[in-house]
Amino acid sequence: MQAMADHALERAWEVLESVPDPEIPVVSIRELGILRDVRRAADGQLEVVITPTYSGCPAMSQIAEDVAHALDSAELAPYRIATTLTPAWTTDWITDEAREKLRAYGIAPPTGNCGGSAGHYAAEQPITFIPKLPAPACPHCGSQHTERLAQFGSTACKALYRCLDCREPFDYFKPY
Ligand SMILES: [Zn+2]
């Protein structure tokens, strides 16, 4: 147990809380569950742990750059950024607050949890599309009458849907 408060650590949490997701700037990487930990490594160095969302999401290097920039700006160097693959990221980690922000931004947040018990530890498995998901509600009007137009939306993490009531297309953040 550490008796003294670690101000650098607290400050690092503070600045990283506000680092936005590069693809969905209304939510932070903490709210999406990408920021896993800010801690002292065994050698005493400040260590930030981030986890990739969907495999192949090109945003990961951008996120590492943004984290580095935030820490540099707060003069918290030296530090190191570690990525972890276990436990594998899941949309279950997205906070309720962030789900609301996604909806307000026009992206339907993931519904339910990822299908299949292997979901949480699927880092080494290929991503397969799960066809039996309930249709996401329209983020514009709340209608459940939506149809999938494409498996991939503006990024591989999202699917493109259209509302059958208000006719608006929207991105759906796929559960994973
Ligand atoms: Zn609608």
C-alpha cells in the first residue's frame, strides 16, 4: 500500500479522461472502455494501458498518439503506453453515459451483449458476423423498425442501418 498520493498518476487519469475517440469525438476513450489503466509499472514508470476495440480498427495508432500528446502537454513524460489484448475489449465496457452520447450523435449504441459465450475472450478468433442480433432502435426517432443496409458503415466497427419510419440512415455500433 502506498502512503503518499501519486499526483502524477492522478493528473494522468485527469488528462486522459478527456481524450476523445478519434472516430467518435463525442465520447472519450475512457467511456468506450479503451483506456484500461493508468498505473506505476514495476520499475516506477508511468504506464498507460489501452486495449484495441475491434481487431483491425485503424484508430489504434491514432489513439496511442492522442494519449502521448495529452501526456506530453501535461508534462507527464516519461511514460510508456502498453496495449493489452486480454481480456478482449467488448462493447459491454461502453458506459451508459457514452451510450447516451452515441445516440445523441446519431449512432445507435450496441444492444445487449456480444452473442456467444466466447465473446469476451475471442481475441485470437476471427471476427464472425452474428446475424441474429435484435435490430437496433433508430437514434433519431426511437423506432424499432430498422433495416440493415450494409454490414460496414463509416468504419468497420459500425454497420449502416436505415429507419423504416423516419427514413433516416444511421450507423450502428456493432456489439462485440
Ligand atoms: Zn427513425
